[in-house]
Amino acid sequence: MNFQHIDFRQEDKTALVTISRAKQLNALNSDTISELLTAIKHAGSDDQIRGVLLTGAGDKAFAAGADIKEFLNKTTSQAVTLSRNGHELMRTIAELGKPVVALINGFALGGGLELALACHIRIASSQAKLGLPEVSLGLIPGYGGTQRLTQLVGKGKALEMMLTGEMIDAQDALKWGLVNHVVPPSDLREFAQSLLEKMYSRSPRAIAQVIAVVNAGFDQDANGMEAEIQSFSNCFGSADFQEGVSAFLEKRKPDF
Ligand code: CAA
């Protein structure tokens, strides 16, 4: 697929999506948001793709936020559109029925951290710096960060990050539960790929259901427990269930 602001490549079962605006620290302008949405939707609909790695070009930034240069002279109604477009991308990632892993290779700030927060798993390089500095611009996070950061680290830590606007380092992010793992910068890709490979050996149908049911628990209009009951029971009619259980009984590895 050809894009101007991102790079999309498929390597076997993995889609590698890289924001390629390194000189601007991979700031998310509207076109980048729109290209990321197209790429993620494509990854979701292509059956050959089983997982997505999302990262930023260069060694300095994952993404340093929404593109502040686009903010000048925006009216409030244009800002509603800007925020809704960002939300649509983040929701599409969060609801994708395939694992999306953020490789946080440097700064993940503002909308850049919100992008990582929408992913299912976050792996940070030991040099990463994470923060929601919007209050220093007279703004608040606008791509879901107020909600997703709070869900991940709890209200106290989330408020501290958002009210001070300060960055935290990768080790603190790990301690706070904001990232799953911290690895040396050169190991980022390989470590994430090894996590994906474990998931590729599991039932893709069950993986999609886990994501959907966990999300249902955070959806005020849904009932997470009821979603689990329905989803669990529906697994019983699936080919993946037949294969998984047969493989166990026949003492072999399942072939999903
Ligand atoms: N938007 C647009 N351009 C950005 C950018 C951003 N968010 N972040 C960095 N850049 C650009 C800089 O303007 C600079 O471009 P030029 O060379 O053309 O001047 C280039 O990237 C390199 O940046 P710096 O020279 O500033 O690099 P640095 O190493 O000195 O500092 C930094 C790095 C601390 C990350 C600093 O760039 C910074 O503070 N960036 C802004 C971070 C921020 O406030 N993010 C939140 C944005 S608002 C938002 O995201 C709202 C939302 O929730 C949707």
C-alpha cells in the first residue's frame, strides 16, 4: 500500500505500520491520522494478517503528539472534527480483532501517547519518554487519553500526568502499568514479534473475542460479564474450538 506519511509493509502474518515523519518527530497531522485509519482497516480486513506492529520512524520519537502547527486558527467546530477523527482512529485500533502492539521507540506525547494507549499492548524502549503535555498548550488530551490513561494506570496517576503535563520515563511507565515491557532499543522489534508469534499460535477467533469482551467491560452501554457468557458459549460451535480441543486430546499442537 502506498502512503505519504506512513510506511506500511506486510511481513508474513504481521503488518508493520511506521509513522514516517521523523523530522517532525512523527507528529500526527490530519493526513497521517487518515492514512493510519486506512492502514489499520486494511490490516483488519486482510485474513493473511494476524497482528499489527505500530511504531515511529527514526530513533527519537514514536509520535510527539498531534501536529501543533495545524492547530493555529482552528475554530471550535473544526476542533470537534479534529478530535472526532482522532477518536475514530483510536477506536478502530482498540476494537480491531487482531492484536495491535505499540513499539514506543522514543517520545510518545499527547496524541502520540493516546495512539499507544489505543493499542492492545505497549512495549517501550528503555529510552522512551511518555506524557500528556496538553495542559501546557492550554488544551486537554483530545484523542481518548483522559479515558484510556485513567483505565490503565488509575485516576490518581492519570491525573498527576495530565495535570503536571510532565513526561515519565520508561521504567516509571512500567511501574505504573502504562507499558507492558521495557527493552533495549535494539530489541524492540524482535521482542514484540516474539509476543505476536505466541498469539499467532492461538485461535484467531478466540483472540478477537477476548479483545471484544475486554472492551465491552469498558463500554458503558455494554455488559462485560454478559458479553463474556455469550462469547464463551459461542466458541463451542466454532471450528477453532473443535481444532483446539481435538489437538489437546490427541496430544498435538493445534493448527489454527
Ligand atoms: N507538532 C508539530 N511539530 C512538532 C511536534 C508536534 N507535536 N513535536 C515536535 N515537532 C517538530 C518541532 O516543531 C521541530 O520542527 P522544526 O525542526 O521544523 O522546528 C521538530 O519536530 C523537532 O522538534 P524539537 O526541535 O522541538 O525537538 P526537541 O528534541 O528539542 O524536543 C520535544 C522534543 C520535547 C518532544 C518537543 O518537540 C515537544 O515538546 N513537542 C511537542 C509535544 C507536545 O506538546 N505534544 C502534544 C501535542 S497536542 C496534542 O497531542 C493534542 C491531542 O491530544 C490530540
